[in-house]
Amino acid sequence: MMRQVIIALLLGVAAIYLFVTAPPPLPETARAQAPQTSDLPVKVLLDAANLVNAAARKIYTERIVTPGQQVGLVFGEDWQEAHSKTGPLPALFLRKVAAELQAQGAPLALFLGSDQPISPSNAFKGEQVRHFAALKEDRKPRYFDMPALRLQVALYPDIAAAPGCVSCHNEHPNSPKTDWRLGDVMGATTWTHPRAAVSDRELRQGIAQVYAAVERAYAAYLEKVRRIPDPPSIGSAWPGREGRRLPDAETFMSAVKEATAAQILDAAVLLR
């Protein structure tokens, strides 16, 4: 029964939210037809949120940063400074997504932590340390609660998947570890939510907020790029063979949605 509810619910999410740029409020007719339940485990939302964020970061890294550097685009830590002519590194793109979630007032929160962080503020603390140690061993997500903070927590392995990630950390003057290799678990993408269960409406809203946060983070990058000398053209093309170009927000989000809709449904169907 729960599986059928989740499948129907996520199909509704896909139909209503996944194929629009800025998700509107759920229409009354769709709201009436959607299964109404308040005991969906928050794991469903956390897994879906992580799928969207991970896909967006992968696309940003592989289709924006890597080919962008080859055509003269620059990415750095100071990208939000007024004088900077750079875009965000992949980890900082994630941080911007987290900030945009917070700006929406979303109960979901996003954090990239590590036991070997460049910034001390990203170091795991307390209960997180033990769970991250176990995650590094088997590379499986960890779900737990932190009663003192009244938070449900999910850790997902953050693996060094691109040469740029490895070289950036190995060469950074503040990095406590300088022998990272491709395939290493560098940290964990961490999601939190204040409740152990969510309603169908909260699930739909949470997924929509993650998509919106990704779009706003990418739009912030485009806004920065427009102000640099000799800016790339922005439209439907990607950097690389297409030259010094960047996709607009609609094109970027279409790629993210195409990469995630089926995975979100699969995650819901396979939930135990």
C-alpha cells in the first residue's frame, strides 16, 4: 500500500513540478486527486533532494566547469566578490544551492561536510563523525536523528569524480590532506529536516524548492558572467565544441530535470 501511495505521489510530483521552470502552487484539482497522507518517511524527501542536487552538481561540473575552463572561463573561491571575474567551483555551487534553499525558508537544509575540510566550518562534529566514518567504509548513505538539534539527518558520500576536484584540494594552501585521488570519499553531502515524517504536500513542496534553489544558484552564476569582460554568449549551447558559450537557465534546468525525474521515481519505488 505504501509503495502504491509513493508511486502515485511521485508521479504527481513529476507531472506538476519537474517540467516547469518555477514551480507554481499545486492546482486545486491536482491537490484533490493526489494521495493524502502525513506519514511518508522523510527519507523519501531526503533521497529525492539529494538526487536532484547531485545531478545538478554533476552537470555543472562536467558540462560547465570542465569544458568552460578549456575555452577560457575561470572558476574560483572568490566568485561572489565584486571584483572577481570567476564562477563558483562545484563545491561552492552546492553552497549557493544551500543558501538559496535557506532564502526560501525551506525546512530542508544542505551542508557539505568532511573530516578533512579546507574550511574548519565544514568539519563534521559529534554524532556526524561516527556516521561519516562508517559511510567511508561502505560508501552507503547514513540516516540518523540528532535529538538535541531536533533534526533528521542523511549523509551521502561525496566522491572525487573529476580531476579538477582532486587537484583543487591537493593544491589548496589550507587543505589538511594533499594526496587525494580520484574515487576517494572526500566528504558527505548532508541533508537535514526537522521532522521524521512528511505529508505528500510537504514532499512535493520540498522537491520543488530544491529545483528552484538549483535554478537560482545557476542564474546567479549567469548574472556574474554577464558582468565580466568579454562575456560568453548565453543561449541554448554549452561550452566546449560550441565555443565560449553557456546555456541559459532554462536549458540548464532542462538537463537537470531530464537527468533526475526517472531516478526520483525509482528511488520511491525501491523504498523499503
